[in-house]
Amino acid sequence: MNSPLMTPAYETATRFTQAREGRQFGLAAKALAICILLLGLSPFVSWASEPVNINLASSEVLAESLQGVGLARAHRIVEYREAHGPFEHIDELAAVRGIGSATVEKNRSVIRLQ
């Protein structure tokens, strides 16, 4: 098993095993745990950093600012607004096709009407 072709693979496996048992693996595990923790907490972090006025914003701005709203749903929001006039209550947004009450609740803190 000491063929010249097997030596690099064996050395790599040996280094990985030694690293796994040592400090290097511990740091990698901690970094991975932190990433998982941050991703797990992401639903509790506000998606948009600034409020968005749903009565004035373009489709592009709505898609970028509202969690769970892509460009197609943002276009529907603008179409609804043009057909029915400005939104008077945040909950009216749930009347737009594809926007449910869960999406409204996720974004309530960043939605503005004026």
C-alpha cells in the first residue's frame, strides 16, 4: 500500500484525521455552529432595515424591501394599488393575490402607508 499514487491520498487523509482530533477541527466546528445559529435565528431578524411606503414604492423596491415578496408579487401590489387606490390599512395588503396575512405580519414593522 505504499505505492507512489496512494501516498498523497494517504497523507491527506492522515492530515484530516489529525486536524479533526486537534484544535483546527474545534475552530471549524465552532464556526459552523455559529453559522447554523445565525441562519436559524434569521426569521427573527427584520428583513428590511428601512421602512417602505407601499403606496409610493415601485415594484422593484417592494420586492427588495419585503420579506417573502418577489418581483411578481410586488407587481401585483402595484396593480392592486392602481386599481383600488392607495392602501388605507396595512391589513388591506392581504387582499392582493399571493400576499397572505402571514406575509403581512412578517413585514408589518417595515410597512408604511404615508
